Amino acid sequence: MPITLLSSPLQGFTDFRFRNAFNHYFGGIDTFYAPYIRLNGKMVIKNSYQRDLLPENNTELEVIPQIMTNDADEFLFVVDYIQQLGYKELNWNLGCPYPMVTKRGMGSGLICDPEKINHILDRVHTETDIIVSMKMRMGYEHPEEILDTFPILDNYPLKNIAIHARIGKQLYKGGVNLEAFQRCIENTKHKLYYNGDITSVAKFKEMQARFPNIDHFMMGRGLIADPFLPSMIKNDTTEYPKNRWKIFSEFHDTIYQQYDAALSGPTPIKMKMQGFWEYFSQSFSNPQKTFKKIKKANNPRTYQQAVAEILKNE
Ligand SMILES: Cc1cc2nc3c(=O)[nH]c(=O)nc-3n(C[C@H](O)[C@H](O)[C@H](O)COP(=O)(O)O)c2cc1C
């Protein structure tokens, strides 16, 4: 069965700069989900969201925008905005686990409210022709919460439901709950995508063997930690290209230059790249030492030296 690989959105990481560079140097991803748009009560699309979705910033990529809201008017406003840009689909985030979000009944804090979900989906499907897809956890408190939303979701022509097989309360701790994901498969008519902890070719194969009817897999942190992973999965190999570190180095320099040009001052670029290296370092021979070196680099010159040294040692 041919498989489709999707890049899961990571706010602060997978913006258009990362997506374009990733696609150019590594490939293997069929569709990229953009990190969520959140309006915070004002009907205004922030400049950073606008830049991220502009078609001219995403010419080589297939991108699906995402919204995080519990308000039908906000949803409709964002539908209108993305349709003007030419997008046909909007993904709805019911997965975010952070208390600041979930306490306000958004992200995974909305899964336990099928009535509100129904109201929003009803208005969106009555008042627009947007294609809606969902990205969910299985609940906030319990992995059964999603089972109570499925009868509602089954009433709408959703394109798919991507499920991160955790509950909100876990944040990113503990393991994925594969039994609960299996129950999801058995309790909805919708097409499900699997998401969660695909960090190696072996892990991917394990999930594929466990869920033989799933043919769409979404990858988030694993793809940043090892950007070669999607193409290796697609090519069914565990071999890296011979010039692995040269490719990585060029990718790194590309995103570094772009973030350096976009962010002002030495601290934001340092924090940005440090964020990436928290993941990148995981695929280096000595992750802790690698990340420590990056953290110690306090200015652009020492940062470049640290990167050169790290790459020389591989
Ligand atoms: C820093 C960070 C930012 C994230 N931002 C988003 C987001 O904007 N939208 C979303 O649906 N999920 C977001 N997620 C969740 C991931 O897309 C993904 O569902 C989760 O990390 C599990 O998949 P993984 O194990 O492959 O990373 C974020 C996760 C992290 C760690």
C-alpha cells in the first residue's frame, strides 16, 4: 500500500522558511500542515501568520493551514482569509495540550464538548464550502473522550482526522496509547491518520504493521530531529546518503541565514537555533555534548564555530 507522509505542524519551528528548506534538501513529505492560526478574540490575522501562508512563500509546497479556536465566527473569518489566498482546506486543532489553551476550552480541552464542536462544524458546513480536516488528541483527561465526539464528527464530510495518540493531560510525556488509537479506528467512519513518536524507520514500520489499514502518517518532532527520516521511510531504507552531513550543513546554513535576516538582534536568532538544535542534536553521536556546545555559543561567531566543529566530528 503506498503511504503518504505529512509534516505535523510545530509552532515556532515549521514555518515557511523551514518547510521550503526541508523540502529542498530532504524531501519525502507529501503535505505540510502550517502551524495554527489563533486570533485571541480579535478578527485580525497577525503578520507572521500572513507571511507563513502567502502563496509566494510556498510555491513548491503543498500546504494546509490550521486554526485553533472554539468560536464559529473566528473559524468563518479564517476560512474567508485562507480562501482568498486560494486554499481549499482548513485543519482544526483539537490537540494542543497546554493549560493556557485547554482551560479556555480550546485544543484538546474542546474534545469533551461535542455540542460546541457540532455547533461550529454545522455553521462552517452551512455557511462555507471549505474542506475541513481535524487534528486531535484522544481526549484531555481520558482517551475515551474522543469516542463521544465521533457520532457528531460522523455527520460531517470531514476529509480526515489526524490523531496524536496521547491525551492532553500527558503533554508530551509517557508513551502513545496504541490500544486507544485502535478503538478510534473501530469507532468512526472517517479516515484516520496516525500521529505520534515516529522517530525512526523501525518505529514507522512498527506502527505500519500494527495498523495495516492506515496509509497516512504524520511526523512532527522526529522529522526535525532527523530530517532524512521521511525520505528514508519512503525509500524503505535505513541507509543515509553518503553526503549526509554536507546536506545537513547546507540545510542548516539556509535556515540560519533566513532566520538571521528575519529576526533582529543576536538573542532571538540564538534562541531560534537553540530550539532547533534541541531536536537536531538527537541524531548526532553525542546528543548532550552537541546541544551543550550550541548552548555555550554566545555570539554568531562562536555559534558558527560550534556548528563547524560539531559537523567535523561526525
Ligand atoms: C513545539 C511544538 C509545537 C507544536 N505546534 C503545533 C501546532 O501548531 N499545531 C498542531 O496541530 N500541533 C502542534 N504540535 C504537535 C505536533 O504537531 C505533533 O502532533 C506532536 O508533536 C506529536 O507528533 P510527533 O511525536 O511526531 O512529534 C506541536 C508540538 C510541539 C512539540
